[in-house]
Amino acid sequence: MEQVPLRKIIHIDMDAFYASVEQLDNPELKGKPVAVGGNEVRGVISAASYEARKFGVRSAMSGAQAARLCADLIFVKPNFDRYKEVSKQIRKIFHEYTDLVEPLSLDEAYLDVTENKKGNPSATLIAKEIRQKIFETTGLTASAGISVNKFVAKIASDFNKPNGQKTVNPDEVEAFIEVLDVKKFYGIGKVTAEKMYQLGIYTGTDLKSKSIEYLEEHFGNSGKAYYNLSRGISFSQVKPNREMKSIGAERTFFKNLSSEIYMEERLNNIAEEIERRIKKYKIAGKTVTLKIKYSDFTLQTRSKTLPYFISDKGLIFETAKELLYQEKLKDSVRLLGISLNNLNTHQKKFVVYQLKFEF
């Protein structure tokens, strides 16, 4: 049987990062409901301040819906250059403690502090120190989850938000998982959670009661993973050089587009953005995927895999254009996106081993 890796993992998650940076840079926004991205008419919100969240405003929500929920909501245009600048400051702090840092995005990361540069045996105290340094350096708050693996640490970081942390010690992991609603399991999405509810699986305990055979019958290849997760078992290690699986860009339009000719121009601009990113990371890909969101918010994707790797804007655009005309559009379009998958990156293999120590 494969041994379970026992590590000291911290998951750091900045609190309402984009909105908090905007409130930091613009004092008049402090204490007010702020939405980054979108507007009262259209567009999608990237982040919402905690003051806005009290009204039910959330990221990925349409600006129009958010405005209905919160009449005093202040919309702010995203400033990603500024967010990246602050993110770099935060990551510099992480590396004062360990080089085993796996960023998930600009505002969150995993840290493996099993062996750390400070020689501190307490992951809990390290997390507290890091959060304090982030505040002193940037003026922003962060929350943290601390446990034996990435899965549990990720869930724990959400427990005492904002500006808090939670440690789940090795002997507490199973009890912690057992009482969780399955929809809180990182890796179980809305559709899967609904399917589990229909099968009478509501909590970690319910999930744990099912055999591998039962879970594989109903959830296919994911069955074994769910079996392990219900026991707090995860073999995924912190990977500093996280393999990039895709690269893409998308645009939401101020007015819906109904003509493919106008869409071609937008696709060309998106392809230019992807080419810039490709050159930065020195990669190429074989599969081009076109994302189309219609005026009724239904989503459609169309993909084509080429027999060779591409990195040129022209080839990306021509493939996306071919996909656009592949079949008739069913309605006017509010968003277009292109992603390049099947990249020429190489996956590294990691050795799993058992460690024993005081947590």
C-alpha cells in the first residue's frame, strides 16, 4: 500500500485581495462595498470587498446582478500590474521561510515548511509570523490553514477568514473531514456535490462510509480520490515549479456582438495577448479552444487539436476563427476567449515518503 506523506503544509490566502489593494491605495474606499471589475450594466466581477460580500456580492457574478444586490456598490477597474507588484512582495516573504512555494494565483499559495530556513518546528507559529510580516510590509491581511497536506490546509484556511488561521493537527484530520459538507471539499465542484447529495452523501462521514467500488461505480476515475480525501489522505506535494496546463485570455464586451466579422477583430486582439504570454514563458501548444458566452449566459466551447505545436499569433487566430465558423452562433455574444492547451511542458515526478515528527 502506498504510504501517506506527512508534511507541514501552510496554505496562505489573501483576504479579498484585489478589493483590499484598491481600498489600501484609495483610502476613500475603506469600509465601503467595492467590486473590482464589471459595472452596473455588464461585465463580471473579479473580486468583492467584505463590505460588499455582506450583500451577497461575489466574484464571478455579473456586474448587473451585483448592483441589484447592493445599491451603494462601488465598481473599480482592475489594476493587475499593481496586484502583481504586491503579490511579488508577498512571495518574497514566503521565500524567507522556504523555497517550497507553490503559487495558485496572485493571492494564494502553498508552503511546505517541514524543513524551513528559520529552523522553526511549529508550522502554526510560522504561519502567524508570515501573516504578520505581510501586514507590516503591505498593509494587507491574510488568512492561513495549516495541516499535514495541501487538501486539508486549503480547506482550513477558509475557516477563520478574514485575518485568521486554523491548524488541523495530524490526530485531528479525520474528525475535521468527517463533519464537513462535501461541497466544502476542495476538488468537488457544484455538479459533483449535487450528485453526491442525490446519493445521500452529505458529509465527510457519509463519503467515508462508501467503498472504493461504490465510488468508482458512480464517479469513475475520481472515485479513489474521493475515498482518500474522505480520510484526509492526499499524496499531492508542494511543487515550486508548477506545470502550466494551459494559457489563455478572454474579453467581455460592453455591447453584445452578433456579427462574426466584429468577433474576428476581437479574436485577433486576444490571440496577440496569448502570443505575448507564450513568448514570456517560452512554450507552445497543440490544442486551441474557443470559449463563447452568449447573451443568456450559456457557455459553449469548441476545440481543435493540431498535429504540431504552435506559438504564433497568426496560427492561433486562424484556428480560433475556423472554430468560430464551425457552426452557427445561437445568439448574440457577450464574451469570447481563446486558450492554448496540450502544452510542450514536461511533468516532473516526485517521490512520496513517510516522515515522523511533532507537528
